[in-house]
Amino acid sequence: PKGKRISDYSVDNIGFIEEWMNTLPRKILDYRTPEELFEKYLDEIYAA
């Protein structure tokens, strides 16, 4: 929550939240996940 100190969370808890946020489909991304698009762009970079 806004205003809560990040030091109040464990590393495992932060990792869980990070994973959840990166695998959540987003309407703005045409219902794709940030992780999915990041991997796609990395593939394009390495193919060049």
C-alpha cells in the first residue's frame, strides 16, 4: 500500500508480488502480460 515502508516486507514477499505483477494480463497490452512482451522484445534484439 502507498505510504508503507518497503523494509516492512520480506524478500520472499517482494518476489511474490513482482511475479504476480509481471504475469498479470493487462488490457492496455491487449491482454498480454508484461513478461510475455519483454521476452518477445528480447528475442527480437538477439535475432538482430
